[in-house]
Amino acid sequence: MGKFIAKRLFMLIPVVLGISFIVLLLLAITPGDPAKMMLGTQATPERIAALRDTLGLDDPILVRFVHFLGQIVQGDFGTSFMTKRPVFDEMITRMPYTLLLVSVSLGVSVVLGIPLGVYAATHHNTWKDNGAMFISLFFVSMPVFWFALLLVRFFGVELRWLPLSGIDTWQSWILPIVATSLGFVATIARQTRSNMLEVVRQDYIVTAKAKGLPERRVIYRHALKNALIPVIMVIGNMFGLLIGGALITEVIFGIPGLGQYTIAGLTGRDYPVIQGSVFILSVMFSLVILIVDVVFAIVDPRIRAQSGRNNSKKRKVGNQIEEDPQEIEA
Amino acid sequence: MEEQGNLLEIRDLAVEYHTDEATIYAVNHIGLTVKKGETIGLVGETGAGKTSIARSILGILPMPPAKIVSGEILYRGNELLRLPEREMRKIRGNKIAMIFQDPMTALNPIETVGFQIAETIRQHDSVSQVEANRRACDMLEMVGIAMGRFGDFPHQFSGGMKQRVVIAMALACNPELLLADEPTTALDVTIQAQVLEMMQSLRERLETSVMLITHDLGVVSEFCDSVAVVYAGEIVERGTVEDIFDRPGHPYTLGLFGSLPRLDATERRLKPIKGRMPDPTNVPEGCRFCDRCPRAEDRCSKSPPAESEIAPGHAVKCFFAPQR
């Protein structure tokens, strides 16, 4: 297992490098000139050209990429064009907000979504199941930004129960978390339900019943544990979507997190900010996928057997399988 | 009918499956007895209702869509179909256990085999985890698996080994009745023989009654004391192995034997029973076998024949049954 993790960590490097290069490439081909934005519309072409030169914007892409890598190795993400502050320091102060928002939302989604899915599955084809699934469908279909605005409008403006925007007290967190997680509660619930319905039809569930086990043990010990394996995968992928969702919720609710920072960088053509944020977000996402794979191996012995034991016969199989997650990331 | 010595008695059992499109008449008012220590073979084609009978006994039919529409199942005089779920759970896996057709899918893939055996033991006997694990190890040894494999997962076993695990699980609480639903169908021939031999010796050792569901007449002749021939959800003939094999009374039973290839004959083609089993959603009014029966007459398609006893303990459901 240790070898497996080390290998996967090593795999992170090309993935993150690739993403960074693509971001640099995209920035180069998108219209908009940071120098123009910094100097304003009145600036003379000479001044713009001079600034472009000092920012290194006219260098060839590969040179800029190597320069960027050189900085990153030293823990330096450059200086923001707009604020003139180091990107790294900015990101460190903003990181906790995003991490809190994403992890609590993920926690809420899992804690509410899985039981809801089990409930729907155990009441299959009754009004309870239909009701739960109808509500889920409603929340899955609702875009985060729209739902967030509705929440602000209702709880912030009309009822005045909760703060509209900014982070001052714990109450400020309620609306952003609800807005981010509801869609995912629904996604997890639907996924759990369909997996449960699939698993309870399996022969080993009949075996468990035939052993005389109580219904509850059959459902939770034998069925749910098996049904959750694909759900773990979904949760991992959701993390990426959650980060994307956080970009929007942070802007709507005025949370000073990484998402807001990234959006500000994007609109201001602030290249170091964009590159730095994307770098950090992709590292975070890759780490989560790694955690998911490790959890997979812990839960499912069939995968554990494949992820490299000191068994020469099995190692061959292991190597083939370990290539799979790579493809997922790519 | 004699009452003593009957471990299990099924009377007038009928099972239907209700789907949106149709009602499937899977088991149609059958009666059956299993004596203590006896091995009874349930023989019939695929889809004849054999598995539904076994699952009814254990109360593990998928309901819905299945529904038991009539009948009673008496186990030691207790009516199982009316037993509350709590009481029924004490019988499942403890007094009556079941071995399933496909060992590849009958075990939970993410639990160790040892856990799955010990779980049964802990469910029924109030013993400590350590004691349950020890007994699970004993069970593994009994079915010929080294106890060192207690902590292995199902995917680390071959098909035959998995079936041994399933058998160990079923026998873990010394059941009085073992329902073996085609225990060797999914295994290859050499493993079949091993598994059957093992079941045979375990049965003798533990004095368990066995209901063996199969479509293999060879297995029946070697393994069973009595036989019930199931056709389209009905028992068309029942009796001892000698009755059925030496003096078959029902045309369907005759057809079954006729369709067996013979080593000493020169025919090159198999002789199947012509036609197919009637559509279980639309069962014929008269005898179920009427369309395929070489001896069918007018009366056969009009009303179903009653079961008649042609010798003590040997009953046939046919108008042409030789009378005593």
C-alpha cells in the first residue's frame, strides 16, 4: 500500500505540470492584454510595450513555462499584477475559507445523501421513494448560482434571518454551504439508491437472508457496504465539481476564498494569480483522487489484492491495474 | 398419511409471481414430505418451480413480485408460513439452511469467508466472537479448506472452493434440513463429484435431511432416498428412488429417462421430449404435460388428472397411471 501511494504521488508531478502548461497556453491565446488593463485605456503604446517587457509577456511560451516552474520549485508563485502582493501569501490566507466551504459541503452531502438514498431504496416504489427522488431531481437540476440567489433573496432579503454576504459569524456560512451542498446531497442520494437497488438483487444478499440475519444487518452490513463502493468514486469526482461550485458561491456570498481570488484574477487577466490558483486547485483535486483510490483499496479487497503485495505472482496484475487511475486523471 | 417421522410437510403450496404484464404460476398446489434423515431429490427442467419451492420453505422468496397464494409448510408441526419474521429468522440458517446454485455470486465479495461463516454462528448461538471464529475454522476444515484461509476473501477461492465455503456456512449451525439448490450445476464435472461426495459424507455424519434440487438424474440415483418429479409447477410423480427409476409411472418421467443417452446403444442422436413446457403465465386447463405427452387423449386436455397412489408411497398424477 505504501508503495502504491508513493507511486501515485510521483504520478502527480506530470499531471500538475501538464495542467499548468495548458493554462499558460490558454492564457496566451485568449484575447485581453494584462498590460493594457493595468495601465488603463489612456496609456500610450510605448508604455504598454515597456510594461509587457518587464512582465515578460513577450517571451516565448516555453521560456515563460520554464520561468514559472523555476519559481514554483522555490515556493514562489509570482506577484499579482493587480495588487502587487505575492500570490503565494494571498493563497495561503484564502485557502482556509475554500477548504472549509468545500469540506463541510462535502460532509453535509455525504451525511444527508447516503441515508436518503438508503431510505429511498428500502422503500422502493412507494410514495416515500418517489417523493425523495422527485425532490432530488429538483435539486440536481437546479444550477448552483440560481439556487444561491434564491436563498439570498428568501433568507437574506425577505426574512432577514441570515447575513447576505461576507463572512463574519458562523451564521454567514449557512447559506453558502446549503447552496453548495444541496445539489450534491441529491446526487449522492440518487447514486446510493440506484446502487442499493442493484446490490439487493445480488445472490449474496439472498444468502445473507438465508443465514437468518435481521433485515437491518442485511441492509447495512451486507448491502450498503457493497453499494457504497461506486459512491466513493462519485464523491471523489464531486470534489472537483465542488471546487468549481465554490468559485461561484464564493463570489455570490462574498467569501474571501480561493475561488473568489481565481475569478478576480480571471477577469483582471492577472496571469500569476490564475496560474497559481489553478496549480493549487489541481494539486488539491489530484490528492483527493488519490485518497479516493486508497479508500477504494481499503473497502474493496479485490482492489487491495491488485495494488501491489509482496507477491511476485500478483505484482504483474498490480502493475496493469495501477495504470487505470492514471487514465482517469488524464 | 403417516405423521411421525415427517420433518417437513408441504401441503397444497401455490406460489405466483405478479408482474405488471402477467401472473406467473410458478408452483401449483404441491404436496411433499421430507422424513427425518431422508434425502429427497426434486427433479425437473429449468423453470419448473423447484427453486421457488425451496425458497418458500425458507421464506426468502422475493416478495413482491412473488406471492404465496395458498398452502402450508409444516416444520416439526410448526406452520412456517404463518410464523412471525422474528421466529422465522431463528429457523433460517439454523434449523433449515440452504446451498445456492451459483457459488460465484453467493458470497459477499467484500467480507472474508471466515467472517461470513462466523456471522451465521453468532446469529444463532450465543457464543463469543472468538468461539464463533474457532467454530468457523472447524467448519472450513470439515469441508476440506485449510483453516489458515479464514481471513481470505471469496475472490481468492476457485468455484469449487467457494461452494465448499457456502456449504460450510450452511452447515455451521447443524441444520436439520438442508435445501441444496442445484449445488453442483455451476461447477465442472470433476468438482461436482468432489462436492457431492463431501455432501454425502457430511450428511451421514451430521444426520441432516437434504432436499436436493437438480436436473441430473445420475446424481439423484446415487444420492437420494426418494424423488419428486416436478413439471410446470406440479409434482407429477413421487416415490422412492427404486419406484421412480425401476417403475416410472408418469409419461414425463419415462420421457426423462428416454432422453438420457445410453452408453450401450448405437443411436447417434439424443431423444428429447418433444415440445416445451407450457407458458407459466397461461397454464393449460387439463394435464400440464398433455401437449407433449405421447399417450394424450381428449380427456387429458379437459381436466387435470388427480394424484393416484400406484404403490404405497409411489404417487403419479396421470390418468394412465397403472392401478394397484
